[in-house]
Amino acid sequence: MKLLNDTRLLFLSNARETLRSPIRIIIGLFQPACYLVLFAPLLNRIANAPGFPPGGALRVFTPGLLVLMAMFSAAYVGFGLIDDVRSGVIERLRVTPVSRLALLLGRALRDVCFLLVQSLVLLLVAWLLGLSADPAGVVIALGLVVLIGLLMSSCSYSIALAVKDEDALASSLNLITLPVMLLSGIMLPLTLAPLWLRDLAAINPLSHAVDAARALFGGQIGAAVVPEGFATMVVFALLAIWWAARSFRNAVA
């Protein structure tokens, strides 16, 4: 009960702080929206190519954009934590009886809630552009977005507490996110890739999430890739939360 109450209080505090300066939410939505409006139309010409998944360019590209937004919106939340460490917020929390796990969960839940808002706006834009997708599958796919948000934000906080420097954090995140993005099939389906690239992408957990999201958008809720994608994300999200919770515990021990 104490953990839930502490998490609620920290979530509300962090949410109010973000609402006072919503620029991060807007910036996090801007890049995926640009891809949706300026890049997705380029895929119309190859939508009938051999290996391109059925359903049209928007139905294939929009799920990938949700994963992309979850990746990058959540990956850079560690910058705010570094500022809190430098300004003494974390130090002041050391003398309170607040749960150390709640320090993570309050922030991570804030990140996930705003990520869901961004996702809904992106889906609205895609619908206005002509997206046709299974409603139930879209709702379930948002569960994948939540798991990816938890995974990436937890990793970001862990790295931030380890390096405590914005330049080092930016370099570390760029080193991680670029190959993960390219090997996830976000921009183009991996069914178009050569076999060696598909084999390499198979070890990337986010590639399974993208496959699951695309199947859900197409109404294939019972497809094997759906439970596989959720199971992969649950495992990696739990590992990331454990890592971040341990980092917070050490930081405020």
C-alpha cells in the first residue's frame, strides 16, 4: 500500500511538472508526425512489391511509427533526471521515507501516460490521412507501446544515473537506439530485407514488437507473432525496471 501511495504522489508531482512545460511532449510527437506525413506517401509505390505486407502503406507504417515514438520519446527522459540529480532533488529525497521503487515508477508512469497521449494524436493524424485498421487490434497494440515506454524509460534512467552527464547520456543513447531502430523494421518491413539481415534482426526485441503491432493493426489478433511480441516486451521491460530500480536504490541509499 505504501508503494502504491508513494508512486501515486510522485506520479502526480512529475506529471504537473511536465504539464508546466509540455514542449517535450510536442517535440516527441513532431518527428513521427513528419514521418507519417512526409515519408509514408513514398511507400505507396512499393506497397504492391513482392514481400511487402498486405494492407497498404499506412497500415504497415503506422504501427512502426508508434514503436519509433515509444523508443525516442521514452529514451531521452533521463536528461530530466540528470537535472534533478544536479539540482539536489534526488539528494533531498534521500532523507524521506519514500519507497525507492516508487521513485522510478512515479516517473515511468508519467512517461507512459504522456506517451499514450502522443500515440492517440498520431493515430488521429493517420486516420485523417486514410488509415484503415482493426479497432480492437489498435487498442491491444497500445499495450505494446506501454511496455516499450517502460523498457526505454527505465533504461534511460539507469544510464542517466550511471553517467550523470548529458553529453555521455546522449552518446550512449545514440549508440544504442540507431542499430535497434534499423534492425526493427520500423521504416521498411524486414520481409523486404535479405536473409542475413532478417536473421540479425531476429535478436532485436523491438523487431518482434513491430511484427506484433502490424499483425494487430491488420486484425490478426490470433497470429503467433502477437503473444511472441508481448512476451518479449514483458521480459525485457521487467529486466529494465529491475535495473532502474536497483540504480535508484543505489543513488539514494
